[in-house]
Amino acid sequence: MHFVDNAEVNRVLTFPILIEAIAAAHRRPRMQVLDGFLGNENGQYVTRSAVDAGRYMMTKMFTSFPANLAVGKLPAVQAVCVLFDGTDGRPLAVIDGTEITHWRTAADSALGARLLARADAETLLVVGAGEMAQWLLRAHLCVRPSLRRILIWNRTAQRARDLVALLAGESIAATTVDDLDAATREADIITACTRSHTPLIKGVHLKPGAHLDLVGGYTPQTREADDEAARRSRVFVDRRESAFHGVGDILQPIANGVIGESDVLGDHYDLVGGAVTGRQTDDDITFFKNAGGGHLDLMTCETVFQRLGKSLR
């Protein structure tokens, strides 16, 4: 069994490689997944397991401590993944799960944008300037190189300014915005990763043709877009089972009678496999909920393990 640290994960992964690997995995049968949760939103321990039948098995163990962000020394989410051989049960590798989380979350959203966003999208709005923001931004730029303008909004303006400075070091030009409603009206793609319990993105301000990528809300109480955003949109998720398991951006509009379960038109398995149509016209507003799940962690761990090749055999 081998230990794969964050440097090795980052050395072998790129977004083009991972996005294509995740797309290919969605052409295979659905994986079995199982989640376990202990604690609460202030300090949570989570296990996410997945089985890719006849290939690999994996469990990701992670903690979520949002207060870490205020201190600034540790990320809110820290994780480790254990990968097993799916043919004989051998433990193969322990992989830095924090980096796996960054890569798979951003690649999941980028695949959603590749399938749903307009090909000529020019303005990207990033809502929230936490650790995931830079990853989501890079991933969206990968699948939509047409993006020319990047706007960043955060409740705490200094964090948005810090992210702009970080991106400038990578020769990525971005600007901060104070008026989220005005920025929403300008954006072709909106990616949001916050822990908000109150909707930040108002559907009335979404322009025709916009693509909405909701990442942060992961409990029934957390929510990033309002009912009107769901009502105006063609709604998709990354995996139906994850989305209906307990994310507010899907469950709350359904509970409020704004949409029904049948209005969630499909997930990545449906879209990649061609079972459903994503965007039908240039003016369609598309709504994508990145609900996550252990299957995405396993897809990413598989990709890392295979990219490392014989060095881990």
C-alpha cells in the first residue's frame, strides 16, 4: 500500500485529464455509494464510500470545521482517501483527500458547464472567495476559454481582494464587485461556493442564456439561489441520489411547490450518456447543483492511481 501526498496528486492531475476521466466514468454503470455523517455544521465527521464494480473501491474520510477559516491556518475541510482493488480487495493507496476534494469538486462543476453553459460565455461571476473559489474558477476557464471577464463577490470584501491578488500571480485578471445583483445581471456563468443559509443569487436577475453552478450548499438548510432561479431554469444535478439526499437548493424549491421532482431533468449520467438534452436554446437558463458524492472521489482517486502507473504497483 502506498501513500500519495498532495504534491503527487497535483503533479499528475490537470483539469483536461480529470474532466474527461469523470465524463468517461459516467458512461459506465452507476456506482454504489454510501455516506455517513456524525457531528453538526460546526464540526462534522463524514465518510463517503463508493464501489466501481470490478474496478476499485474507496472510502473518503473528512472533517468539516468552518471556524478554521477565521483563524486562517487550516482549511475548513480536511480529508484522506483509502483506495482498494475492486477485484481482490487489496488496499492500494492512501491519498491526500483534501486535494482530491478540490480537484473533483471543481472538475464536477466544469463538466456541468461543458455540458450546459453557452459555448460563447464571456463573463464569469464567482460568488464566495473561500478555498474552493480559485479551483472552480480555473476549471471553468478550462472548459470555457471564451471567458474574458472574471468578477468576484464575497461578503467580506478583503477576502475577494485577496483572491484577486492570488490570481494576478497566475496572470489571471479578475476584479471584485460589491453589488451582487448587478453582477448577476451581467454574468454568463455564475459559480457559487458558500455556506449561506439565505439565497444570495436572485433568479429575477439571471440573464437569458446564463448558467448557474451551485456548489456550496450541502445540507437541507444551506442555500445559494432562490426559488425564482429554480423556476426560470432547466434544472440539472451531478447525481440524483446525492441531490435528493439533502441539499437545500433542490429540496427547498420542491418543498415550496415552485418545482417538482420531475423538473430536475437529469444528472451527469443522463447528460453524458445522451438520455436527456441539456441546453435547448441560447436563451435557456441552466441550473446545475454540484451535490458531490463518493463516486466523484473514487473517479478522481482512480485517475490519480492510474496516472502514477507502475510506481504504485
